[in-house]
Amino acid sequence: MTDTAGEGGAIARLNPVLRQVRAGNGFEEALEQILQVVRLGLVPGGERLPPERELAERMGISRVTLREVLKVLQDQGLVEARRGRYGGTFVLSRPDTPAGGAEEELRRRVAGVDIEDVLRFREVLEVGAAGLCASHGLTEEGTERLLRALTATHDATLPDYRRQDTLFHLTLSELAGSASLTAQYAAVRATVNDLLDCIPLLVRNLEHSQQQHTALVEAVLERDAEGARAVMREHCCGTAALLRGFLA
């Protein structure tokens, strides 16, 4: 994370994923959570993870356990440890997506994924979250968060678009008010992102997605639950159609 964000802001950005682990599986659950942080782009490539103390306290594990987790990630080439005044654990930039011809890598990523199951579960969670946000209404702070996330997708460069899109959808799931829903969505979104990395970015599709994002936010803020669910369902179906077309 950048220093300008501050430690509190840095750890807060990871709230959709980080939670207290259950006794008995501390290492495994902590590894799963940090992997999701990386795969979802909550900490972009080149930026630093929050300090070990913050991460360990947030997940309820010892710093020894956390260091074991970070060592695994380092061995997998996902993070690197840097020493010195501005040191810490930094997320490494992911390699280019394999859509440009690395067919072997593409097949490896999707071989064990039940695409239909992932897409249907994602739709259930996303449509539900949109409906909850609209029917329950958002606080002033929640409204500001959603609008900032929407603006970030509009302003994103093409290479950063998918990360900002992920953050927008994670924000919506958080604002639905169910920690269980958010945790499940974070998990399924990580898999969706792996699938999306296997297909090219299409400008026409991104423009359409942005129109849907705007319509979705308008419906949520107008407390139009039926409209919000309909827009989100259409949005999910559009992504599903692309993934089926490229990967099925």
C-alpha cells in the first residue's frame, strides 16, 4: 500500500476479504484470504500489503503464522519482501493475460473450473446484493462509497479497469449488510477474475458495462429494488455470455 493511504485506510480496503479465522485452520484460512486479496487486486501490483501487525490482528493469527503464509506467496512469485525504511511485503504485478496466445496457460486456469456453477452462483449473489442495497437504502457514507467506486471505474485506464470493476462490485456486496454474502462473493469473484484474465478486454463491452453500472447505481439510490435486480441480472448475463463464448 502507498504511504499516503495510511495504515488504517490500507487495512480498511481489505475488509471485503479479511476476517477472523477459525481455530484449527489458521494457516490455511489466512492463506486463502491473502490469496484472495492478491487475486482480486485489492492491493495492486507494485503496492505494499499492510504491515504484518495489522494483518495478523485483523485475522486473529500470530505473526509467525502470517510470515509462513507470506513465505508461501513469495515462493509462488506473488509477493516479494523488501528491506529498508520503505520495505515490507509488496504484491508483484501479474503477468500479461494469456488471451494473446498462451493457450496452455489458459487451459490450465479453466480446466478444473465448473464455469456454469461459478456464473450462476455469482448471479445469485450479485442480484441479491443489488436488491438488498436498494430495498434497505444506503447511508450517506454508503452512498458516497458507491459513487466513488463508480467514478473509479469510469476513470480507470484500460489495464486497471478490471481491478476497479472488481472493487465496485465488492463495494456493492459490502453495502448489502451481510458479512456472509460479502465473503462468499469475494471468493466467487476471485474465480471469475481468473476466468476474465483468460479473455481479451473488449472496449465495446466495457462501454456497455459502464452504462449498466450507472443504471444500477441510479436504481439503488432511488431505492428501486426490482430495477436494481433487473440491471444486475442483465449485467451478469452479459459477462457470462462473453465467458461462455471464449471458454466453453
